[in-house]
Amino acid sequence: MLTLALTMLAGVAAGSLGALLGIGGGVLLVPLVNVFIGRPFREAAAVSLVAVLSTSASVAASHETRQLLNVRLAIVLLVFSVSGATFAATVLHLLPEWAYERIFGATAALISVGMLQRLDKRNVRSSVGVVDPGILGGRFYDEDTQSEVVYHPRRMPLAMFSAFTAGMLASFLGIGGGILVVPSLNSWCGVPMRVAAATSGFMIGVTAVPGAIAHYHLGYLNDFRLAAAASLGVLLGYRIGFSLSQRTPVRGLKLLMAGMLGLVAIKYLW
């Protein structure tokens, strides 16, 4: 019972982070289940993938998040993220566990550095004088600037490549893929942080399916009670995180992500 309670608390923390940053929370849930609860890395990844599905379901069901969600952009990128996740799921058994831990740490370190480099840069423009944001663009009311803003995604080939890589990471590491999709859309493709988070949160549930099936088939999902406890915690944490996200400055969100990823990188690289 203590293990289940701790797993649920880990899910609450991961769900809160997923709502704040749109990264599914797996980047926090995997280390918590692996290090503090003492489960093997592969089992922690399997539990995380199931919990990621809960996070994505919460995003899709939230009226507030749907105001920021860019469905057209998400559908285009899902073609590539699901392809990457499916490919990785077919070769999941080829590498030893320590290799996935190093990949996890290196990925966290690279994304943390990328977020710090664009700490004070925003990808929003006033909607005054702008009529059409394009097929994949959009407009929304930005709480930071207190005005309606418009955005138009750039460098779509780079976004597609990032989505494919994120899909591979989802199956390999159990992190949903948002850890790469959100920074890529925000830093390289000109999509505002909150829009990138909402769009990624919608995508990660579909992206996680191939990896979840592969982990179950390979026998890594041994205790369904852990997955259920983590999922319940994620659902609760999502509501907490979303209520905080509306009052948290974008700069604070980037600092939170960079700091958290730095700690994860230290753990799995050293």
C-alpha cells in the first residue's frame, strides 16, 4: 500500500508538471518510480507510458486547454511522431537498460540548455494588422501581454523531424515525447510556449500507444496496480498544474523546465 501511495504522489507531481509544460510528466515520473520507489528503469518507463495516456486524456477533455490547442498542427505532427514511436517499439528489446538511462540523461541535458538559451524570447505578435495566420497558425488571448496575439509556425520540416525523434524517445524512455516537441515548437518553429504545451499534451497520448503496447508485450508492465495509481495521480495533478499555469509567467515555466531537466540529466549521466 505504501508503494501504491508513493506512486500516486509521484503521479500527482508528474501530472502537475505535464499540465504546466505540456510534456506529459514522464520525464519526472520515470525517475521517481525508478529511483525513489525502486522499480527497474524499463518498468518505470512502462508505468509512465500508461500514465501519459491519462495526461493526454485530461488535455483533450479540458475546455480551457482547447482554446490554446492547435489541432491542425497536432494532426500533421502526429503522422511523424507515431511513425517514430512505432519504429522504436519494434527495436525496443535490442539495447540494454543502462543504454536507455544514458539516452534519457543526454536528452534531458540538451533540452535544458536549449530552453535556457531562449529564456527571454517570446514567439507572439500582436494581432493588429494581421489577418491570416496561415493554415497551421492561430491566434489566442495571451495573459502575459493582455492582448490577442497571432503566430505562424516556421521551419515545418524541422518540426516534423523533431516529432519523429520525439516518438522514438516516447517508446524508448516512456516520456511521451513532449520533452522534445514543446521546446522544438517553441524555440525553433515560432510557436508560443502555451500553445506548444497544449498541442503537445494532445499529441502525447496517441504517440505513447505503440510504446505502451511494446512494453506490455515484452513483460515490463508487471504490476498494473502501479500503473493505475500513477494514472489516478496524474489526473489529479493535471487539474492542479493547469490552475497554476494560468498564473505562472512563461519565463517561470521555462526556468522550471530547464532546472528539472538539469537534475534529471545529472542523475542519469553521473
